[in-house]
Amino acid sequence: MTDLPPNSAGPASGIIQRAKDILLKPKETWPVIAAEPATVQSIYVPYVLALAAIGPLAGLIGGQLFGLTMFGVTYRPPLVSALVSAIISYGLSLATIFVLALVIDALAPSFGGQKNPVQALKVAAYTGTAGWVGGIFGLIPALSPIGLLFALYGLYILYLGLPMLMKAPEEKALGYTVVVVLVVIALLILATVIVGALAAPLMMGGSH
């Protein structure tokens, strides 16, 4: 049973165990991930679907309970706009993982690696674990910057897993990782802009 995707051991226990493993012992866990059979569906359901919801849900709850502080001013966003923002953020998070996987796969030959869409999706999805788990700090908005530290740790997880799963030579791993990180940053900025553009009208309408 150990060579099966995490959701085969029971959804909740499989998700928790895999998240713990990739966070606490990534060097040992990446080879297991590389070898296990997987499909786009088995990676997304339930692992990505569950973990990607942590940040948006925690942010929604935290914003309503404690309010958000910007430039020394604390305000509680209207529930409808906050809910819409959370839903959009969640959807974009799911889409971002898929787009990132496409980029990782497309870049592989440029860094001496081998194209493999499923392995690329594994890299994108399991690298995202750290940032998703860190999203829990959104429950207390003042602590949300701690989530950024988790996301930064995710870059180390990426560095360990990217060359292994995409079969890139070790001497090109750093360059490969740097390019992928730049793509991640660009995707996150784009997602933030989209969420802001779509939620702002509701935010302004709710403030009247």
C-alpha cells in the first residue's frame, strides 16, 4: 500500500500524513512521490482540493472575526465581498498549480530534464504544501506574515524535488529552481491582481 497515492490510505489520514512527510522530511519523501503512480485527478483529489482551501478559508474567518489592518487602520470587510474573494482565491490557487505544472514540464528539456506532465504536477502540488499549511495563520490576521515563512520554506522543498522528479542534472538544479520560482512569483502577483479587481467592486459597494 505504500506505493499508492496518499488518498488511497483514506482521504483525511492520507492528506495529513503526506503533508507532514513533505514538510518534515522532504528529502526522504520526494523519492516516494516520484515512484508512486498518479494521475491529475489523484493528485488534485483530495490533496490539492483540501490543502488549497486552508488559506482562503482561514483568511475569510480571520477577517470577519478580527478585521484586517492596513496602514494602522483596522476594518472588517463586507461578508459578501470577503466570501467572493475567498472563492476566487481558491479557484485561482487550483488553476495556478496546473499552470505551474505546465511551465515546469515545458522547461524541463532546457535544463537537461525530461518532460513528464504528471511528475511536473506532483512537483507543483506538493511544493505548494508549505504555503497552504502556512495559510492557517490567516485565522489571526496579525500572524499571517508567518505564513510567508512557510511559503519560503516551500522553495527549499521545490529545490529538492524539482530535479529529482524531472530528471534534471544536479548542476542545473539551481538554475531550474530559480526560473520556476520567478514563474511562481509572477503567477501569485497575477492572482492577487485578479482577486483585487474582481472583489473591489463588491468591497466598495458593501461599504456604502
